[in-house]
Amino acid sequence: MSETQAELSPAAAKAPAKVNMIQALNWALDDAMSADKNVIVFGEEIADPEGGGIVKISHGLSTKYGSRVRSTPISEMGFVGAAVGAAVVGFKPVVEIMLMNFVAVCMDQITNHAAKLRFMSGGQTHVPMVIRTMTGSGFQNGGQHSDFLEAWFCHTPGIKVVMPSNPADGYGLLRSAINDPDPVIFIEHLNNYWTPGDAPERGKLIPLGKARIHRPGKDVTVIGYSRSMLDIPPVAEKLAKDGIDCEVIDLRTVQPMDMETILTSVKKTGRAVVVHEACRSFGVGAELSSRIHEALFRELKAPVERVASEDSPVPYAPPLEQAFLYTHAELEAAIRKTLA
Amino acid sequence: MVMTQPDSKTLVAIYEKMTLIKHSDDRVIGAMKAGRMVMPYYSARGQECIPAAISVQLTDEDYLVTIYRGVHDMLAKGLPPKLLWAELAGKVTGSCKGKGGPMHLTYPSKGCMVTTGIVGASMPIACGLGLATQLRGEKRVTVANFGDGASNIGAFHESLNLAAVWKLPVIFVCQNNQYAEHTAYSTGTSAAKISDRAASYGIPGVHVDGNDPIAVYSAAQQAIARARAGEGPTLIEAKTFRFNGHLIGDAGEYIPKAIYAEAVKNDPYPRYRNWLVEHQHASATQLDGIDAAIKTLIDEAEAFAMSSAAPDAIEVKRDVYATEIA
Ligand SMILES: Cc1ncc(C[n+]2csc(CCOP(=O)(O)OP(=O)(O)O)c2C)c(N)n1
Ligand SMILES: [Mg+2]
């Protein structure tokens, strides 16, 4: 996994300094398609006649790339399976599952086929595909349109899971996911789409499996990804005023996890807090906490804390939806607890 | 459907494939009963005719996707018997290094792309292989095999629709052996004929006697021509029967005795052999020669499998990802 510097597209010169995630991902798809004719894109309503995707991430691509970009029938099992088949013979399909909960109707193709064909064929075939999907609570979408299900995929050997938090990472990680020889689930957060961030450098890929130190610090390591990277930095700045110096790490890729960066940090701070929007039990936080305890038990100054959502379906009514998600106050309390 | 009778050479080639499938199957079951091999084995004894009559019309470039009951499809398409047997025996010399087994046979150099253990899952993947072919402007066709029970799962319906709207060069071959595990056809399937379901998707649906090589050959010939010409998919339902239950160990108590006896009486293998001789497409001596050559092939395959080494434990860590992760 090396950082690749591809040719810069002419658009880079006049790119604005701040863009949102939608623009960054659109560039990533566009640049990947122009760099490699094996990249094909399909999903529901993603071609221009159908609007270029529900948040318009694939806007303009079907006009530019023709039959390599297709709107599909509402057949997740059918078109995710078709991506598996095309990937087995050398295409690099990028399919969009409109919302993350809909993976439930095509899990068979993901976990029994995409994830396992390399192994079960003894390495004769492999499945270089990307599934892009989006999710997130806070939009009153209720129980079937808001879940974070990353742990399902992390728990399936053969799959990689990428969860960007900002436009620049989104671009570079999606390019790497498309180039990756294994299936990648690329999970986008509805909350992050419209938040402006630094514009990506077009052509610059970010390797999978490498976390990013968002804020260096010495007292406690706070680890997040995706949406929680919108919540952790303001709390860290608030605590800084009280003399608590947080080291904030954005995982970026959840599987494989960058244990080197995490353990180096926790070795230094002796304390760790893991933050995710997915419900608490049996989740990524549990895995991370366990790995930190296994590696650094004697060096820890406090048990690893988990900050996550309630173990309930995502509710509809705003007060319930707020009660479901962790609050900044809970996050602050968890960090302080490790220092108590 | 218009019947096409292939020439004698092709008819004998079909016989040769059927013989390979039948002998291999008989011998695998023998090895299991003698305790030399242990596995979940889904015999296709009785269904030989279907892949034999289709595969004689395919090239190594054409793609095949099949199911756990798919050894017959794989052998007909060209999976070498030695690699099959070593895989069944779980040896490192098997086509999948012993990591796949009978339900996941794969051999891309002969177009044997995927074998799935999940009912219905062969069909969406076949659509993707067809899409790849279409985007590259190639002439390959993809054959997707599945059972009668699989025509009741969503993947079947999504795939037929997708293949129809995208005009994919896929031939959906339903090997209707009249049972899905212990469930008889009419208990689980609403349509009088599975081929009738093609009409819902605006594609041709053909019902043939899957024990008649000429009928299967003719249906496949038309479907292959249509796919190669870019006219889209076809659903072929080939009606047949499985003689050895769902898997070895299943005594088949749920099959009425009269139905079973009738099926055995009409065993397509000896019937076809007699027909070839009777109609002078081959002499009995010529067919004896084929049988003997295949027996040698299976002897060699079994010896190869038995004498090969088991995979090293380190293999559990390999082929999970392109590069091993911690
Ligand atoms: C999705 C799924 N459900 C159930 C099973 C268990 N199962 C294996 S084979 C089978 C029957 C399938 O019958 P059919 O499609 O007629 O194929 P046949 O075995 O007769 O060749 C069932 C239910 C499975 N493998 N996959
Ligand atoms: Mg059946």
C-alpha cells in the first residue's frame, strides 16, 4: 500500500479551496473512470436521466462515460451480484446502495460471495469491487434508513471497510478503494455531505489502513471515524481550555485497523476513548477497546472508554433521536473519566 | 421449438461427457461408501445429459456459473478430473487448493468461474459476467445453472429482469430435478412450468426434456445463438431427475416409490448409449473404448487425489485478502 501520485487533472488548478464531500466523491469517481476503463458505476437512479444519484454524487458521469454508468432496477441482490460477476473477470465496479439499511437485502452477495470468492477459489478469482453507501441518524428517517452497520462487515473476513470524515479523505480513500484488489464497503455519512472541508488534491490517493492524527496531544487518545469526527474536535478544544490535551485520531479505514498508529498514541497517553455513532454493543468500539487492552494492559492508566449510541433501533421523534445518539456532554464526561 | 440433430461426432462427444460425469459420480460415491472420502456430496446422477449437451457447444472462453450440485456442469465445461478429485479430497493439489470443496469448484482457465452453495446466487453473478462481456464487445456467453427450487428465490426474479432490461448474453438453465431437498416441485412452485415465468420478463422460456440430449442441444443452440447475437437472455427449463437424493446419505423416503422406479427405468445414460448404437452414430466397440479411456482417467484422478498432500495450516491465512492483514 503506497501513496500514489497520479497525474493532476487540469481541473485541479482552478479547484476551490473548500468543497463538500459530494463534490470530492464526484471527482474521485470521475478521475477513477478516466484513469481506468475497467471502472464501471451502477446503482439506483445514478445516471443523469434519473438525476445523477439521490445526493448527486454521480452527477454528470453517465453523460461523460455512457454505458459504463447505469441506473439499475430496484434489485440490490441482482446488481450487487452483477458487480461480483463483473469484478471476477477484471472490472472494477463501484455500486451505490442508496442507504445502508438496504444492504440487508443483498448481504448474501456481499458476505457469501464478494468476501469469500478469493479464499474459496484458492486465489484463482478475486472481487475488486466497491460498495458505496450512506447513512446516519438525525434526519428523522427512523429505524430502517439510519443505521450504522459497519461491524457486520468488519466481522466478515475478506472485506475492507472505509469510513471517511471529510472531503479530502473521501476523495483519496475512494480512489484507493477502487484500486484495491479486494471488496471494499465505503460508508458515507449524510451529516458529512454538506460540511465544507479542504479540497482534495486531485490524483492524490490515500492508502487504506492508515489512520490520520487529527490533533496531536499528550493526555488521552480519542479515536473516531466518519460522523464522530465532527463531534470530537470541538470537545477536544473545549477540554484544552481546561488543560486536557487530547490526541484525536481519525481511523478513516475501520478494517484493516491501523493498530500501529493507535497503539503508539495510547502508549504515549495511557488513556483511550473510542467514539462511534453505531450502537454500542458488539461494535467497532468493543473490538478496539479489546485490542488496546490486550496490547497495553499494564501501561494503561484507566480502562478504555466507549462512547456510542443506545442499543435501540434509531427512533423517529426528535427528542428520542437525540436520546439515541451520544451527546457532546457524554463524550466530555468519558474523556474526563479516564483522567479521574 | 425446432429440433436440431447434431452430427454423429457431436452426439458421441455428448456421450463422452455424460460418461465422464457418470463414472466420476459412481466412483466418488464408491469412495465415500468405502470410507476413503468424506464430504457433503450432491450427486447429479441422472442429470448428465444437460451439461453435456450444452457444453459441447461452448468454448473455453464462455463462462459457467453453477451450484453445489454442479460437479457435472464443471466436468462438462472442462474442469480436469484430477483437479476435481483432489479438491473433493481436500488436497492442496485441488483446483482451489482444498479451500473450496465440492460446493465452490472454480477453474477460470476453462471458464468455470463460480460455484455457489447459496440457492439462487448463481444468477446475479452470471448477470455480471454477461455485463462484462457486453461492455467489452465480446462474443462470450454465460451459462447460469440452478435448480427448480431456486426459481422461487428473489435472486432468480431480479436476475431475469436485470438480464432482460440490459439484454445480457446469459443462458439461465434450470435443471428441474423435481425436488428441492425434500420438497416436491408442486409443494413449493406455483407455476405449472418454470419456463412460463420467462414471459413475465419478456424473454424466451423453453421447456425441454432434460434427459433427451437432442432436445437440450437444440434449446441451448438457439439460446446461445441469441446471446451471441446480442439479443439477450433465455430461460431453459430442463426437466430431469436426481437418482441419489439431495445429498449422499439422503435415502429419499419422501419420493414415491413408483415415481422413483419410473425414473430409474428411464435412466438417460443407458438409454442414450443404446440409442447411439441403434441409430448407428457409434458402434458398441467404439463406446466401450470411450468407457475404458474414462475409467483410466478416473483411476488416475483418484490416485492423484489420494496421494496428494493436505494443505498446510498456514493456508488458512492466505487468500483472505490480496495482502494478509493483521
Ligand atoms: C438461500 C438458501 N436457502 C436454503 C439453502 C439450503 N438448501 C440447499 S439445496 C436446497 C434445495 C434447492 O433445490 P433446487 O433449487 O431444486 O436444486 P437441487 O438441489 O434440486 O439441484 C436448499 C433448500 C441454501 N443452500 N441456500
Ligand atoms: Mg431440484
